Amino acid sequence: MFSNSAASAEQVQGGVQKLNYEGKPAGGTGFITPLIVHNGVIYIAGQGAHSHDKGETFPKDIENHTRHVMENVKTLVEAGGGTMDSILQLTVYLASIDYYDGMNQVFKTYFPHGGPARTTVAFAALPGDSLVEINCTAAVVAAAKKGA
């Protein structure tokens, strides 16, 4: 099923592919793997509004944070062989329930064909001062992308 994947034998044990943000083998050095593919299901670890480019900055408002998080989710889902339409379920964590409407305004733009099942909860704080964090599961609909 994943003949096009760049995953090495060490990363594919029992059919489990542990991949990084580029869809390449994660290398086993991090304690959290951002992307796992197993039995036709993509698992995306919680994505906060953190940049992988240390020099990148963006405004600290819920709309920008949600956009940044959703772009990370999209990148990872596509790297695993899915699409935004193949996302099955998301959990959204907000730093305040007051961010709910602003998050939804951005969130719905990513699902023009209807969204997945979703749970949204509010917490007092999220790691790294992110205002929103999202994790998800998606179905594989194509071969996992090779890292760019």
C-alpha cells in the first residue's frame, strides 16, 4: 500500500510508519512523532501554533493561530496520503472558550465539502502559548508522499 513511501525498515514495524513533517522517516529521536500511518489510518499529533522555522513570527490572535495550525494539519495529512476531505475526526483544544467563534470562522474554510466529526474543549493554557491545538485521524486515500 505504501510502496511510494520513504519509510525505512526501522520505521515500519508491524505496518506502523512513523514520519516527520516532510513525510520522511521520523528518525526515532523525538519523543513525539507528528505523523503515524497504520492500517490505512493517519494519526496526527497535536499541532499548536508553533513554527518549524525559528525565524517565523505571526500575530497572536485566534484566527492566525487557527490558520497556522490548520496548515500544519493539512501538510501532515497530505504527507501521510490523505486529504482534508479524508479527515475522520479532530479534537480542538482552545486556550479559552472565548476563541470558539474565531476558530470556527477559519476552521470552516478548510472543509468546503463538510467537516469531520469534531470535539472542541477549552483549557486554561496550551503548550508554547498557542491559542489552539488540534489533533486528528484521517483515512489514507493515496500513497504517502515522499518528502520534498
